[in-house]
Amino acid sequence: MNAAEKTASYTWAGRFSEPVSDLVKRYTASVMFDQRLWAQDIRGSLAHARMLARQGIISAADLADIERGMDAVRQEIEAGQFVWSLDLEDVHLNIEKRLTALVGDAGKRLHTGRSRNDQVATDIRLYVRDSIDAILDRLKTFQLALVALAEREAATPMPGFTHLQVAQPITFGHHMLAYFEMFARDRERFADCRKRANRLPLGAAALAGTTYPIDRESVAAELGFEGVCQNSLDAVSDRDFAIEFAACAALFMTHISRLSEELVLWMSPRVGFIQIADRFCTGSSIMPQKKNPDVPELARGKTGRVNGHLIALLTLMKSQPLAYNKDNQEDKEPLFDAIDTVLDTLAIFADMMGGITVKAEALRAALTQGFATATDLADYLVKKGLPFRDAHEAVGHAVKAAEQKSVDLSGLTLSELKAFSPLVAEDVFAVLTVEGSLAARNHTGGTAPEQVRAAIVRARERLETV
């Protein structure tokens, strides 16, 4: 094949007198990664073809051929028999070329009234929308796993921490429900992002619209879009829906990373609060005793990767003039990897949370190491009439005395406690118990087991409506 024949094999070849070099071909092609858009590309193309036929732009016979050919293409791809060609640059031209080979001129008419610019924008929006739907399904499963663990340990006392220092008694169930709330907000963010992604760019063509009498609204309805992009320039050049998705993904992974950090700490023998099931851990190539929490550790690492994808997409778009630019080809790999990472993380974490064993004795023992009921003693004195700042100081002295005796506050005698405030009476010891501290926080959002169980009921009800 001579140079002219090679050049003629490209869809845009009429303007050029020599073929693209092999290096440029590899550098500019996207089919290696954008072929995953094939299902969305076929869906969008069929909706476009049906609209063209309804509008009398192509014939009914052409539409029938296109539908028949696309069905054959779909079957080839699903069976792994489709041959993807680097020469054809991307998923769109690969499918169109095969379609034309199968049905002839009807395949060549499919691209009437559209450009690869609005075609790819449509495919990506469909892909993001489909991915969000899958993420929301898996988020629900993951949240249900968190709720199940919270329910199992609704009354299991543990230390709550600030600055990684023992602060006040809470329950393990209450702690898990804190993560439930974080992931509930992630759900809202993904669902909100879906609304802005769910607008149809098709019909914008290259950048200015088309001279054909198209019906964009009917295509939007067939593809399940909530409306059409209102400006043709914006329709083909906009990628802020992808950036917004990456931001949602980065926040989700940040929450996953916080949970992962705690799981890693809690599983350490120095802490010993939990065990993670063996199927989520690995051993050491040299130390036979090791059981490493690889899944949460790797999730922490993958968080940085997804954060990087957000920065990459922001940087990609920051200096682009209107309208479409080849830069936008670089939107797909970070977007696809962010989607894959979120979906895989959700699947594995939903399973892992169900395989956690909570060590209640270790949690209770940790409560004796940091004077967790000190605030309860201060509140007790305030209720007896002492101003809070004076109560705070009195309890500080009591903590110092208990520390010198190597006992908890409840290990001090009544007379010793009275030395810090004459308001102390026999009823003080009920306040200084872990159960008393938990039960006293009996309000919405509090850590009393009664409130934790009520929050679990509310959580399940919220998930039933999504």
C-alpha cells in the first residue's frame, strides 16, 4: 500500500497528502482504553439513527441495516471476536468501520448530523451515569454491612478518641454509624453529580450544531437523559461533570481511608480491638507469624491515586479555549480508573466489614487507661451547682491524684473524691461507670445504646427509600 492509499484509509483523509507516522498514531490513539465505551457508543448511535429516520434524514431501510449491523457488532464484542484497530484511533471509528463493512452505505450514513466531538461527550456522560448507578447500588450494600456491624455491637463500650487520646466512652455501634453518615453524604453527592451529567450533548456536532432538521429532545428521551445541553460549544467541550465525579470519588475514598486507618490501628496487636477475616489479609514472605491487613492498607494508598485523578482532570481543563481540543482525550484514563477503584473498593469493603470480629474485652480495658469518665464527673459537679470551670479544675486535680495511684477515677475512695469537692456524694460512683456514662447521653445522635439502636432503625429506613 503506497502513502496515498494509507492516507485514504482514514475517515478524515481528504485533506491530507501523507499518512500519520506510526509514532504519532500510537501517541494519539485512544482505542486501547476507550473501547470500554462500546456499549454506550452503540446505544447512542442507535438512538441517533432512529432519530435520523424519524426526521426523514435517512431511509427506513438504512435504519434497518444499521440496527442489524449494530446487533452483529455487539455480539462480536461480547464474544471477544471484535478486532480493535489502532489505525482507526478510537472506539467510535472502530465500530463505524465494522458496521460499514457489514451493511455498506447505510453504515456511512450513520454519522450524518453528528461529530465525534458530540459523540464522545455523549458516550462519556452515559458511561458516568451508568457507573454512578452501579456505585449507588454498591454503596447501599456497603452501608447495610456497616449497619449490621453497628447493630451487632450497639451496646459494646469502647473509648472515643480525640488526638488519639482516650476521650469519653462511646459504643462500637455508634462509631460505625459515624461512617454510615459519611457514606450517606457520599451517596447524596454521587446522586447529585448524576443530575448534571445527565444532559445530552448529541446534536451539537463539532461545535456549532448541524444544518439537518434533527430532534435532540427525542434522542434525549430515548437515552434517558433529563434534557439536552443548551449550548453547542459547551456541549462538546464541557468535562466538569467528570471533574465533579472525580471530586465525589476523592471524598468517598477519603472516608474509606479514614476507616482503613482505624481498621489497621485496631488490628495491631498493640491495640487489639478487632480481627479482620483471613481472606482479607496476607502473610509475610519471611515472618511466619504475620497477618497483615492488606485491604485497608491498599485502600489508603488508592485514595492518593484517586485524589491525583481529580487534580489531573482539573489541570487538563484549566487552560482550554472553546470548544473541543485533543487534550480532552486525556479525560478518560483518570476517569475510568477512579470509577474502577470506587466500584472495587465498595465491593470488597462490604464483604470485609461483615468479616470483622470485635474484641469487647480489649475495648473495655482501653477505657480504663485514659480516665474516660472525667467529663461525666465534671458534669456531675455542675449539676450539683458548681460552675463548669470550677468543676473542670476540680476534676483535673482528681485525675492527677488517680494517675499517681495508678487507678481509674472510680478507683478513688469517696473521701478522696470529696477532697476535690464537698459536693461529691455516694451517687458519684454511678456516674463514674462506663455504662452510666453511655446511658447519660440519651438524645438524638448520642452514644447511649438506646439511641444507637434507634439510629440503626432510622438508617435502615433511609436505605429502604434509595
